Amino acid sequence: MQITRIEVFLLKRPLTSPMHISRGGFKVRQHALVKVHTDAGITGLGEGVGNAPLIKTIIDSQLSSEAVGLNPMNVEQLRERFFHAPVYFERKGSVVCAASAIEMACWDIKGKALDVPCYDLLGGLYRKRIPAYASDVYWEENIQYMADNACRIQDLGFNAIKVHVGWESPEKDRARVKAIREAVGPEMRLMVDINAGYNLHEARRAAKLWSPFDIFWLEEPLMPAHVDALADLRQCIDIPIAAGENEFFAEGFHELFRNRAVDVAMPDIGRAGGILETKNICAVAQAAGVPVSPHNFSSGVLLAATAHLMAATPNTMLLEMDTSGNAVYDDLIMEGVCLKDGEFEINDTPGLGVDIPESVLETYAVA
Ligand SMILES: [Mg+2]
């Protein structure tokens, strides 16, 4: 089998409500989805996570021609081709995201060709139902709005929820964390994502001020490159630290583990290097004794890839689900998103079990 061509679809979706994090607000989400075609008539879908228009340009201008002629069943060979060049010249960033998308699509093709779901290719089924958490509550001026939104998510059946604060000082945002904890009660797992909005000093203060509210993890408190500072922070606070959504390759995560900088690793399959690289990251994490909760905040293609990996990988925990109504999930997953009692049930459709219907392209695609 040979790859014959690669299509990249740029999907754009105006948000039903703006999402505000420590780095500012955004009103539109974009997705770079790839469809890899083969001479066997089988196609596969993948997604690159990051700057979607740039990912499309990288694939269209270079990676596509590198991939054409290769056998998508030989994923390691394809990876080596990309690593030799151009990834060699761009060790972190959009080129890796673009390569991740094509690699993901090859697993989809391989699953379809062998008539097995992707989790069968990644170690086999370890669990069919994956505990999930809602990734939804965004920073708002109106604190009551945030608390009400957390309650809405609780009513969906989730027992774990992630909120984004850090737009204001730890002192001011304390009221937000407090209000949400009081709204959802003591049983709900509560994660707080700072999106690297604080420096070490501020993050220390935040951990101290917010510690009465039983935070399950503090996510990305510092800039991704500040590994030493992250390790220092971890040494002096009681709240577990989660990070890694802006880290790349197993080597990047090895650095985090070697410095004892994280309690939970968060690789993004569409960003860190693809499905196999994320499986490798899970192995490195296993050796370091660190659980993995993959970052998953994009379309149904990334959701499917993440779910298949987690279904086959014991040291992963808590599937991230966007419950805001802004996600392009159901439209892409063939049998719909099966979420029950806060758990995601994986289906056994061959490959990743995703598709891009014409109706989705008509609704979201940027010409
Ligand atoms: Mg995050």
C-alpha cells in the first residue's frame, strides 16, 4: 500500500461563548484535519494541534510530498523519514504538529486495513470505559457565572472538572476558585489550569491561597521552558502539578521527569509527535512513576486518537472532554460520543472510528 495524496482541511468555528484563559480570550477555534489517501482506496484521518493554518501550510508545502509513496502501514519508517528532515530542523513546534497529524492518520489506515480498532494495534484493550473529566469553565469577570457553569457540568454526570483562572492575581482569582469549590461541593475533583500565566513567585502564592479548596492538580502554572522553576515549585507546594501540553517528544518529557517537575504528564497526541510517540512518552512516564493524562482539547479526531491510546495504556488517567458546546466532536465520530456517568466508552469500529462528512466541511471548512 502507498500514500497517494494528503488533503488538509482547515475547520473554523465561531464559539457560542468566548473562552477566556490567562493568556486572553478567544472567539474562534480552528482545526487542521488531514485525510491521507492510499492506492488501496483506504483513507485515514489525523489532526495537528496548534496553529492550524500554519500546520496546513507545512503539510501542503513539504510533508505531503515526503509522505507520498510511503507505506502507511510502516509507521516507524514514516516517522524516520520526517525526523531525518524537516523535523530535525524544527525540533519543537508546528512541524512536529503537522507530522503528528499524518502519523495519526496512518494508524487509522492501518486499523481499517487490518479490520481492527486502533487500540488493538497499541497493546490491545486494557479498558473499554475511560474515566473522563470536563474541561470547560473559563475565566469570567462574573464569578457567579463560573460557579453556575461548574454546576451545569456537574449535572452532566462528571465528577471531575477543570477550570481556567490566572487572568488576575492569585489573591483576586482566589474568590473564583472558592466560589466554584463551594458550588460543586467537596466530592468533585477540581483541577485548576493557569495556562502558564504566573511566575514562580505568583504560583507559590496561588498554591498557598487556594490550598483550602482541595485542588486535584494545578495545571501548567509556569512557562513550559521553566523546568527548574517548576521543580522548585513542586518541592514547596502540596498541590500536584500537571504539565506537558506544550512539550514535544519523549525526550522533552524525560527532561520533565528527570527534574522531578510534574506529578501528571499531559502530552497532546496531535502535538507531541503522534500516537506512537505518545505511547513512548507513556513508557518513559511509567519508568518515572508518573501517570499520564493526555491533553485533549480539539476536534473529534484527536478525541478518538486519545481514547484509543488510553484504552490500551494502563498508566493513563482521566480523558479530557470539552463540554462547552464549542467542540466539533459528534459530527466526526462515527457512532457518536458515548459518554455515560462521566466515562467515555470506546467502540470497536476499525481504525479510529472517525469520518468527515460533507456536511461538516460545508459548515466549518475554510476555503
Ligand atoms: Mg491546559
